[in-house]
Amino acid sequence: EDQVTQSPEALRLQEGESSSLNCSYTVSGLRGLFWYRQDPGKGPEFLFTLYSAGEEKEKERLKATLTKKESFLHITAPKPEDSATYLCAVLGGGSQGNLIFGKGTKLSVKP
Amino acid sequence: NAGVTQTPKFRILKIGQSMTLQCAQDMNHNYMYWYRQDPGMGLKLIYYSVGAGITDKGEVPNGYNVSRSTTEDFPLRLELAAPSQTSVYFCASSNRENTEAFFGQGTRLTVV
């Protein structure tokens, strides 16, 4: 059964304090790993797609990496506006359009 | 560009009532999805569609129905609402299966 586990559940950082969020997955035939950002009361907003181990993508203070078992979302020198819940999802080989989402990591960045 | 538009934003239903959640996208995407999000849980796929006239069940389809008569619209029907259907519902669309999905703002549904 495809599964996604995100850790930690919540993370509190001071502005400028870099850290990483983890997404561990088990899936048969990974066809894509997705990172989304979700603000309170809003729908998820797409950040990155990674397709194969070793792939990396960057956007402003965020960098996503992928191995065969997990993905990391690195946040460098975060700002308060980076506060949000970050969702990880995988699309496996056996699924038909069914993204399997993790429960998310709630990030709070204090000034 | 409106993207994905969901209506209504909020709704309170009584047990046994029915309603339709509306979803429309203006990006000419073939793939459309309905998810529900419960507190502390990941998003769960209810139904999805790969094109007009084609729909299929996701992980949690019981109690729901969908139709896809046009590329733009993908309504979700709740028949005989139950308290277990209290949730936030998100509609999404994507160009292909394994590319980024664009989400609507959600519909917060409470069944009492």
C-alpha cells in the first residue's frame, strides 16, 4: 500500500533559522513526488515536482531533494511569510491519478 | 485567469439532505479531482476524471457521485448527507496525471 509520512508534525523556527522538513514514502513505481504549500483557509498551492532520485529543485528560500525513500524540503533563512502547512504527495505506478498525501508539516516562523 | 472556482465556500446541511458542490476550471485541463480534507489528516481522493464523460472512484467515494459533461465543470453530488461528510472539500485540475495540480479555495461543509 502506498504511504506517505511527514515529519515533524509542527516546526517552530526563528526568522533566519534554516531547517528541513522530511517526507518518507513507500510506493510501487514512483511517478512523481509533489510538494504543496497550504495557507489557513486556502487550497494547496503547488511548489515542486520531483520525478527521480537525485533530482533537486529550488524556488526562492526553498529547495526540494529526492532519494529513493524520502524527500526533503530545505528552508534557508526563513521569513515569517513562509509560515504555512507544507504537504507532500506521491503518485505511484499502480494508481490512476490518485495522489497520496501526507498529513503535512505546520511551519511557524517567528520574527 | 480564475483558475479553479468552487462554490459555495461554506454550507451547513441537515442529515439526509442533498447538495451539489460546484467546480469549474478555465485552464482547459483534462484531469479534474475531488478531495476531502479532515483535521489532522491528509487529503483523500473522492473521485477523479480524465476527461469529459469519464469518471472514476478514488480512495473514499462512498456517499458521493460525480459527472463530467464538459471539460470545464466537475460537480460533486452528496446524497443523504451524514455527519461523517463534514469536511473541507477541494476541487483540483491538472493538464496531465503527473504534473502540478491547481486547487480551488475549498468548500467547508458541516452536516448537523
